[in-house]
Amino acid sequence: MKKTFLLLLLTAASLHAAARPSKEAVRRAIDECAAYAVNVLLDETGKSRCDYNLTRGEWYPYEEPWHTGQIVLGLLEAYKATGDERYLAGAVRGGEWWLTLEIKDDPRFEGMVGATHGDVIGNDQIVFATVSDGTPGIYELSRVTGDRRYAALATSSAAWMLEHMYYPEKGVCYDLADLKTGEVLKLDSPFHRNKPDQTLFDVSRPNTEGSLFKDAYEFGGDRRFRDAHILLCDALVGYQDEHGLWMRFMPNHASEGSYHPRFNLWYAESLLECYDLTGDRKYLEAAARTARTYAAAQRTDGTMFYDNYINGRPSDKGSVCGSEVALAGILWMRLAGYGFEEFVPHYERSAEWLVKNRFATDHPDPNLRGAVVNTRMRFRKGEMWMTQRDVGTSFGLRFLSIYYRNMQ
């Protein structure tokens, strides 16, 4: 399967070779991004620093478990592409920090990790996606190093969530578990604290981001995980709208017609994992529908923005989203490898954009040197909150490393 995928991808890419950045430029971008991830993004404990406030010159945490896990994954892809042991060592540092999340002093959460949100809802709520978005890097770390501790903790967490948060009758998993009470929130969510009458889809989602249950199945062989991944992906296909999106679930905003830069891509990526697992093309076709909406949002120079809309409103150009460029590019590359050549020009634009749109390695601010541009403009209590986010670099590393390996 992997050889066929690579052959198809290289054949498709050769049709558009003139638009490609040079192999040397891609390698240089990988090395600069990886050095930034190892030396700046990961702090002394091994966790991600997350969001850098450009106006204050300070770092702020934001869902550290998944941000760290994505840096781990990016560094592992860079290691596989280059063989540079420094990148593997950085990934191990991130994985060792992830192991410290295990909850050992509360029998209600035996086997679980304290993956709290840490932003608007504080540090008392474990969020399903904060776990699952971090686990792809954790599982990959076990695959690359042979150290089963990382995947074992991810799998024990998956088992806890399968038992306590999985609602198969509706094809969803509840979003939150309260560390103080030990209860899963099934009636109301702090994400919607201003909404008095909350429904099931305010407190739950299909939650296939990261394909946690599939990875858990492949690690331990428990078919309950396989069945759960397939059931949730079936629900995704059913809940998908005409745009190839899942607008009824946050962080999409149906009332405004805006969709999140990565959320739907993660779901589509999980559908490709389900296609690999089952061979059923309905998952492949559903992922392609998502990819087409994001392709329409990409500018001809490869740029993508944080806020995009399905109601005809133009994209908000206040926040440039390098992580969207990269994750969409990963999805487009995979689909091209399955024969969807319509996406080749789009991932080529992503490659060129990611090579060009990074902070210089001699930038006056050492907190930015080598980072992929990923800005977010918000306002808090009358103050402009302008951040450069780590996810541009972590997802950028993933894309560039896969792209580079396919160039060889």
C-alpha cells in the first residue's frame, strides 16, 4: 500500500514539477524549523511553550498536551526525513513530558492523563481532543524508538475514554471530564456557558481527531477500539454537510458561517485512516469533499487564513494560518496518492508557501527565529492579543518532511 501510495504521489507531482521548491530549499526549511522546535518551542521540561504574544514578548500556555504531541510528531517526521539525531532527542523530551500527565493519585481516573484545556475554561476540565490531538506523536514515538511506554499510556487513556465518554448510539464522544468531581459533562459545557439550553452536540462530537482509537487498536489489538473508530467515522460521513464540513460542531460556527482552519481537516484525516483500515471508498470520498472546500479557500500563492466562511463572506485576512496550509497540504498529498490529482497544485502551493513564509533565523527576536508564520489576532479586555502560534511550525515540519521524503 505504501509503495503504491508513493508511486502515485510522485507520478502526480511530476505533472506539476515546475512549481516545486528545490530539494535544497525544503531541506533547509526542515532544519531551521526543527532547530526552532527543539531549541525554542520545547521548554526545559519538554512541553510546548504554545502561543507567543508578539506585543508583550511573552509565552502563554494553550492546551499543552496536544501542542506538545504535535511538536513530537513533527520532529519525528523530520528525523525520518533527515536522520538527524537531535530531532529524535527533542521528540523524546516531549514524550517524556507527556508521560508526566498520567493521573496516579485518583482512582476515578486510573489510566487517564490530565490533559486539561488551560485557556478559557481553566485547568479543571480534561478535554477529549486535548488528549487525542496529542497522541499521534506519542504513538509514533513508540514506533520509532521501540519504547512502548508512550503508546501504553495513550492506550490506557483511550480505554478510559472508551468506557466513560463514548456514546455509540449517537456516534459521538463527550468532550469533557471534570477533574474535581470525576464526572463526564453530559448536560452542559463551559464552552457554551452563555447558552442556557444546551443539546447533545454542545457537549459532544465524533471526536476522531488524531485517530486515537485506531492507533490504540493497532498498538494493543483490542477490536473494541477498531469498531469504535469505524463507528465514529460512519457517523462523520452521516453528519458531514454539502460543503464537506461538520458545521454543527464547535469550533465551527454555523451561525456565522465560519469554519475552523484545522478541525475539519483532522476529521478528514481520520476518514483516510478508516479507508486504510477498511478499504471502503465512502471514507475516501468524504475526505475529498472536505479537501475541496479547503482548496477553494487557498489563495493562488498558497496563503490560507484562520477565519473562512461558507456564506460568501471573504476570508478574514487578520490571521495567517500556516498550520492550515500544512495540514491541508498533508491531506491533499495523501488524496493525490490515492488518485485525486486535482489536489496536486494545492499541495505544491503549500510547499512553496511553507518554504518562503518563515521568520528569518537571524530575526531580532530569538523567540521567532525559524518559525513558520502562524498568527492569530484577538482582543481581550480591550487589548490587542496578537500571537505567533507553535502549530505553524509543528504542522509545517510534518508537511515539509513528508514532502521532502517523496522528492527523493
